[in-house]
Amino acid sequence: MDYNTLPVGLGLAFANNRAAMDRFSGMSDDEKKEFVERSRGVMSRKEMDSLVGSLTEEEKPDLHLEDVNQIFKGPGIG
């Protein structure tokens, strides 16, 4: 991929988020092209930062409890 063709806003967002830039550089060429195309539709800096930040977001842990009633268990009051 030719990095000289990156949209300016995407390049600036990568400059502010080194981890995302590292993740992007490890992508396949097809993944990079798809990501760059997604970035072309971005209309604000906040939106671009969010898109670039999505590359480094860890999967959120599953907080689902098997038995919801477990939330309310604790020492008895009397």
C-alpha cells in the first residue's frame, strides 16, 4: 500500500495514536484498503479519532451472569 495516498485526516489521527498505526501497518493490503475507504466517509475529527481508536479497542469482557439473582446474594441482615 502506498502510504502517500492516505487521507490527511487519517494520517493525522494515526500520528496521535501510535498503537492504532501499528495495528494498521500489520493489516493485509485488502484490510488496509477497506479501512481507508471507510475513513473517506468520515466528516469530523471526533469521528476520525473514533474510527482510528477502534483499531486498538480490546474486546470487552463478557459480564453476563449465569444467574442474575447472584447479584443480590450477600450476608443476611438478621
